[in-house]
Amino acid sequence: MKRRGLPRPLLVSIIAVIALGGLVFVITHHASLITHKAPVKATYYCPMHPTYTSDRPGDCPICNMRLVRRQAAPVEPTLRKGKTFADICYLHNCPKVHEGRPCPMLVVAKEGEQVTCPICGTHVAEAATPPAKKILYWTDPMIPGYKSDTPGKSPMGMDLIPVYEEGGPAAGGAMAPEGYAPVEITPQKQQLIGVKTAQATKREIHKTIRTVGQIAYDPELYQAQQEYLKALRALEDVMGVNTPAVAERSQELVEAARTRLRILGLSESFIEEIATWDGPDTSLLLAGERGRVWLYAPVYEFELPYVKVGQMIRMETGILPGKTLEGTIQSIDPVLDPMTRTARVRALLTDPEGVLRPQMYVNASTAVDLGEVVAVPQEAVFDTGTRRILFVSKGEGIFEPREVVVGVKADGFTEVKHGVAEGERVVVSGNFLIDSESRLQGALQGITSSASSDQPAEGGHPHAH
């Protein structure tokens, strides 16, 4: 009996399906081998200069910092208990984990929290996002009077820039100074220009006033003291005599001598003390008499408000290396020297070794405690000659110009009496370029505002003439 096989067409179909399945298996297996065995080309970059990349490890040619490997896949923010956390410094495109180790630039913060990058020190996030400013229209600064209701390109092919509502509060509720405008700077640009910020804080300010003084040789004051003491003795002698005219004349001499002492800079309390002396102070002529000396030191007029009678003063000189003599300020001249714009401070010092001599030059200083004030680093304040400007970081790359009223400068800080609140962050590095950008934005807004009022345009295009 002849055995019947499968029909030829069916047999051909089965063989084709088996062959196709084998081909798919081979291709899939080969792709899997490529995926798992073929090395992925690595990219290395400099953390301080992210724009520089290399296909091999090494050092950055700009700053010599060690290159780090960049992961191919971006790192997504991590969700923890419903809160969004930023796990990278936004100035460094650095993954959360590098080769199994935490990134040294890792910054973990709640959304909106104020933190600082451990490498660059730049502020990462602010506690509040500044309110959106109302855009009046879009314009091209190269075409005066040109306005458009929507962003886009100008007839010259330039990107239009927004013009914000004038007269309203800038970000954070403060009014921008005239000629300035808030600016927005990208994180990359901040890193390029080296922007750094610091917090305005309350701190104890101590100012040290330094000057070069002389050991006194003052025959004039010696003579004035002598005349005052003689007038007092004469007044005492005539008080018991029934001669009113003579007593009145003696009283006038006493008052004249007191006035002269006041002109020479002595205080009323010190003049009262002189009245108890037996004679004038000979240490004004011969230093070392009675174991004390007088120190005369000029103080500039802008520092005079911080110098008071009774303050401690310290003196150093080359003939007493390593030693400091201390004394007390007894008087301050009421009249300034017109040539040097200084007032003479007189202080009485003890000279136990008797080594100081009249007219000897010495270094003198007095420390003044100014109390607790709101202060910022001195580098934060721009002095234009007519006003003082600084820039406050509002977060999200926005920097707000502020006009401030400043006080004393001491210990590397400047007291801010008005314009900045405690806790706000101010720019201390890179502020020169931010100042230029703010002035440019302010000028552009002024130009476009003036041009739009003089030459109004309709429908987003300038009028044809």
C-alpha cells in the first residue's frame, strides 16, 4: 500500500515558518549579546566647566580638576513622602551616583528650600518663588516704537524681548532704583561669571580706629592751666573782701581762663578736675613726670562720631617692642584742623618705665563696639557716588536691584540701615556684570517706553510714513 505524505504546499509553508522563527531567534539573540557585551561609549566632563567633555578620563585642561563620568540616562527627582527633592546641584549637571559612590556635589533639599552647593557655594533655591510680572508687550530694541502682543521675531529677524509693567513692584515687592531693572540669569551664566551670594545677618560690629600720634609737648596748654589756677586762687582771696567790683573782675578772669581751656579741647569735667590741682601738669612739658604722659592723636572727621571721652586707647612704639601702653581719652578738640580735616584727641597714659619722650611718634588705636546691626559683606555694595546699590537673589535665577542706606564699615562688613532685611541673600561676587545687565535692561525699558509714547504703533507694527 502506497503511503501518502503531506501535501507539498503545506510542507513548504511549515518549512518557511520554521526558518523565519529561527532567523528571528538569531537576530534577537545577537542584539542581546550586543546590548550586554558591547561597551557603551563613556563621556567625561569637568564639574567646574561642564561644557568641556572628553571620551576618556583625565584632568580638565582649564582648571586641572579631575574629570568625572557622566551617566547616559538623566537622573529624575526622587519622591519622598509626597515631596519633590532635588538630588543634584543645578549648576553642575552631575548625576546622583557616580561609579557606585555618592557625587561630591550632591545636594538634597526640599522644593524651595534654601541650600548651598558644597563645591561652588552658590545658592541653589529660595524659599519663595517671585511673583510673575505682567508683560505689557514684546518689542525689538533696535526698532524704536515697535510693539507686538505675542513673542516671536521682529521684522529684522531678532527675537522679541518682553517689556514689563512699569511703576509696579519688582520681584519681592521692592521698587527697583531708577535706571535699574531686575534681571534673570541662567545657572550656566551664573557659573560662568562666578556669581556667589551671602546672607544679610545681624552681627556684632567692632570698629578699630587707628592713627599716628605724638607724645605731647604743649606749653600752650600748660600756660592755660596755670592761668586758670591763678584766677581761681585770686577769686578765693577776694571772696571775703567787701569789694563787689573786684570779685566780679576776678570771676570774669576765671571764666575767661575756663573758655580758653574749652577752646583747647578740654571737657568741663576735666576742667573741674584741674581746679583741684596744686599746679599745672608738668608732664605736658617733661614726659614721664608723675609716671604719666599725654598722647595727642588726630582723628578724621568721619570717624569722630565713634570717639568719646572716657574710651580706652592703646599705644605701641618701636622702643617698646611687644608692649602696649593703655590710657584714657580725656578730651577731643572742638575745632577741626582745616588742612587735614582732623580733630586732636588727648589721652593720658601711664609710662611706668619712663622711656617716652616729647614729640615721639607712636601708633595709637581705639576699639569701638557698635552693637548688633544688620550687615552684609562689603563686596555686596556698589557705591555710585550718589547712591548705594546691591542685588538681592530672589531665587530661580532672578536678581533684584536695591538702593540701600548704609552705616559703618568694619570687620569686612557694611551696616545696612534700610533696603535689605535680615535673612535675604545678596550677591557678593559677579555683581559687576549683574549691575551692567541690570542697567542695560533698565535703559532698554526706558527707551522702549519713551519711544512707544512718542510713536505709538498698532497691530504690532510701526506706522509707515
